[in-house]
Amino acid sequence: ACASVFGRVDAAQADLFPKLTFQNSALILVMHYSRVMPPDGDHRYFTSTAVFLNEVIKLAISLTLAMYETSKTLAPSTPATVLFEQIYNGVFSSDGWLLAGPAALYTLQNLLQYAAAGNLDPVHFQVLYQVKIITTAVFSVMLLRRQLGFKGWVSLVILTCGVCIVSLPSSEKPSDSFLLHGVPDHFFPRSKHELGQTVAGAAIPEPALHLSKRSATYEGIAKDLPPADPIMNFSVGVTAVLISAVVSGLAGVYFEKLLKESSTNASVWMRNIQLSFYSLIAAFMGGCVYQDGEGIREHGFFEGYNAVVWATILLQVAGGLLASLVIRDADNIVKNFATSISIVISFVVSMWIFDFTVNATFLLGTSLVLLATYIYSVPERKLHRPSPVRIVS
Ligand code: C5P
């Protein structure tokens, strides 16, 4: 599927796709790990601070690139003040405020992505997140007047069926609140400790001490103790990832429309500065003040930060910059298909690192998602290839 997507764009653009695929797979794996690993201190990091810092770094990079881009259009002796003035005018140009819309949506999407990655294993996350292919296609038809064609709609129906199958909770899972699929082994001692604290004075029951190291569920604990703080909650994860997919589709198409159809012809870096500027406000007000304000006031902005958290933030920065280039050079639909191969990468890595196990239903759903991706992305001419004509001399 990835190769067929590559066949639709030129070589320079195709060069971006393996990077985006790698970034996408790595981001969700590292983000998931950052949410389930034992925190260094008393508390895990606040996700809103990560979303905020992501925007700070993207703003700095976009500003640097916009200054470089603008400086090339000026004479070498032009004073720096003229350069700054041009950037300022570009950023706060008449339609710059329109980026407030996609900025608010992307901020919501990024916050939801953290919630989803903390409550789902990376494979379920990636498969369910493919819903953004549907939402992006629908918003592209509505806002950008794109044609999907028969093949496009058929593949979207198959994709929807696949996603529905994958989102069905498995009967092997005893209860949402005790779902621990995909938690690394070294997480367990801390979880037991937390449970022990939650149920004051209660001894950890025997079944808890026999937690299977492979794909463990707290079945024993669930029977014998009142529910403690859930570690991974399937329903919360599914809800967060599905809403995030809808918001991703709308935000992406909205950004593409402003980038490609605006009369001001602002460059992608100028648009990214505007986007980050409004995203910073949204992430601060909605995330750092509203969502996590109390916790941040009590424990500090950098509570729980370690190398894994920084790696998550940097991967998200790389993803944002790559996504904007792919949206500029191709479009959102192509971007989504280029990243759908992340399902396979997450699958292999999760089986290896997170002891991920699958059942037949999950495999059926995932196969449908991959089939839909292939049908959608394969060029029309390959599906209806004429039989080769033999030239007889
Ligand atoms: O999953 P999806 O492809 O929609 O994710 C796009 C990501 O790229 C989001 O995290 C969004 O914040 C980021 N982005 C960005 N700058 C853009 C477009 C998207 O940082 N111009």
C-alpha cells in the first residue's frame, strides 16, 4: 500500500513518506511506553505540558526556517529589522487569525492522543486511528470539493467494518478497569504497590502474586479487592482515539484549505508559525490551566520528565513538521495512507517488547483495514490493467 502511495507522487515527495511512517510508528510506541512505565518520581508527567512544549519547539524551528526563507529574498545588506518586520507582517497578516481554528483542533487531537496511547496498546491504537482516513476523506469532499470515486468509497466501507471489528472488546478481557495488555513486566511491582496502598491494610491476594508476566490481567485482584485506580481502560482509550481521528481529519483538511486556497500565499513555515502561536495559547489555556492546572501548581511543570518523555515530545515535533510538508506537497489523504503501514510496524514491535497477543477477530479486523488501505491507494490503472498485447513481428 505504501509503495502504491509512493507511485502517486514524485520522488522528492516520496522521500518524506518512509520518514513519516517511521516517525508515526515510533511516536505511538514511545508515547505508550511513557504513559505506562513507572514514573521516576511520585507522579507521571502531565500530558498538557508535553503538548505545550511540542508547540514551543515547533514554533522555534518554523521561525528559524521562515527567517532563512525570507532572508533569501532580500539583498545581503538588508538590515535585520527589515527581516523581522517582514516575518511579523507575514505572521499577523490579515488572514493569520484563521489558523486559530486548526490550532484549537490540533491541540485537542494531541491531548486526546496521549489519553488514547495511555489506555490502549500501540496496535489497537494504530488500527483504530485509521478512522482518520474516513474522516479526512469525508472532510476533503466537503471542504476541498475532492472526488473520491467508487473505489474510494468501497475502501472506506471496508475500512469502517475493519475498525468496528477491532474496537469490539475481547471476551478474554475480564473488565475494562483491569485491562493490562501491553504493560511491560517491570511495571507490575509498582502496580501491586499502588493497589496495596489503595486498599489500605489489605494484603495483596494470592492471585496477584501469580500475575502472569505475559499479557497479564488483574483477574485475581478484580475478584478479591474493590476496584483500584485503573491503569489502562479500553473504553476510554477507544473513545479518545476515535474522537482524535475525527478531529485529525477536520484539522488536517482545514489546515490544507488555508495553505492551498488562501489568496495571501503564505509559505508553509509562515503557516506553521501561525499554527504554533495559536496552539500555544490553546495548549496553555485548555491543557496546562484547565486540564492539569491543579496538578501542575502542586507538583510543578516538569514533574515526571525523563528521557522517554522528551523522546515523545521530539518525535511529535518531527511528526508535525513532516506532516505539514506532506500536506503541502501532496495532501492529507496521501499522508494518512503513507502512515497506515505503521500498523504492521507497531504489531511486530509490540509482540516483541510489550508481549502483545492477538485473537482471530483482531486479525480479521486488521486485515480488512490493510485491504482497504491497499484498495484505496492502488492506482486505478493497476486494478483494471489491460491484458498485455503481444507484438508479433
Ligand atoms: O495524526 P495526524 O496525521 O492527524 O497528526 C498530525 C500531527 O501533525 C498533529 O500532531 C499536528 O499537531 C501536527 N501538525 C503540525 N503542523 C501542521 C500540521 C500538523 O504540527 N502544519
